[in-house]
Amino acid sequence: PRDMAELADRLDIERFRVFGVSAGSAYVLASCVKTPERVARAAIACGLTPVDEAGVIHRIVPRVIDPAVKHSLLLSRFVHRLLIEGMRRSPERAIESLNKTLPPSDREVLGQPETSKYMIACAVEAARRGLKGWAYDDWVLNEPWGFAPADVPESIPVDLWWGSEDESVPLAHGEQMAREMPSAILHVREGAGHFGAMFGHLEEIFAQLVADEEPAPSRSPGSVDAA
């Protein structure tokens, strides 16, 4: 939150809107909690909650070593290095391996060439200057966050976007987050999975994010918009 506030200061932006996807949810919530006077509105798509497991590597490593990877930054960096090297050598095989862990709705999304290329390009770019940051991000998200969704002030409108078929972060977790947040509206998209909720509805998400602010009293906690 301090970094975001400093960036906004340098750009002469008094108030801003924040959007986080998947693991980005923790950073959106942290900004709302720590710098509420700066956040005009927030949105989260298929976001991690404090009870969810962070990191794609935990879907592919053997369960016997997963606890060690989750709590050892050194071991996590090693596994991330293997993952990124595989993506660089054979991106098609990397997508195939990921697809084996996903429900049909998400496999359909990643089956689109432009989407799979984007996913691989993002991962490769994230590791271009080393893997420490990527591994640290997974590690810190699997530790206690130090705050809860309920700590988000009621003055900040928050839109939560979820796919009904999300197996990475189940809809039930999004529903619980919505119940805990004083000014949240949960938008459920039927038939969408983890990737479908973001790639299939970006225009809708951004349109809502830049909409005029709504008075907090008009948004009942845990409201649901299903489509």
C-alpha cells in the first residue's frame, strides 16, 4: 500500500481505483485497509482468500514435499526455476500440464491460442530478472496476512467477480469473503472457472470499476449479482 500511495503521489493522483486478479486480491485488500483515504473503489476477480493456497506450483509438486515448498523460500525458488525453464523450452507442454489440473471450463479458456500465449508470456516476463520476487509472492501469501476482509472500511465499494465453476478458489470462499466485507457485491458468472471469470468478463469488470462511486448504505453486505 505504501508503494502504491507513493506512485500515486508522483503522478499527482489523489484517489485511485484498484483491481486485483487471483493472488492480487491480498494487495487490493491491503490497500483498502492501510490507505482507505486513497482508494475510491476496488475490484477483485476470482481472488485468493486468507484460507486459500497460493501458487500454481502447489498444483504440480508432489504432496509429500508441498508443505516444505510452501514454507521454504529457497525450495520454492528452486521449484519455480524448474517451472519457468519448462515454460521456456516447451510452452505447449506447460499449458498441457496445467490443463490437467483444471476443470473443463478453464481448459476451454486456455485452449484459445491468444490466452495461452499471454499466460506463458506473463510468466516468462515475471522471471526475466530472477525468481526471487515470484517465489516470495507465493510464500508470503501462504503466511498469515495480518488483516482480514472484514477490516475493509464500509466507505469503499468493492466488487467481487467469481466463476461458479472455479476450482482454484471455490465460489464458497468468495461468498464468505462477500459476507465479511461491509460494502461488497459478489458478481457470479455461471459456467465460468478461475480463468473464465477474468478473461471472459474484463470489459464488464472495468466498466464497473470506473463507474461513479455508490454510497455505501445502498450496498448491503454480501449482495449477489448472478448472470
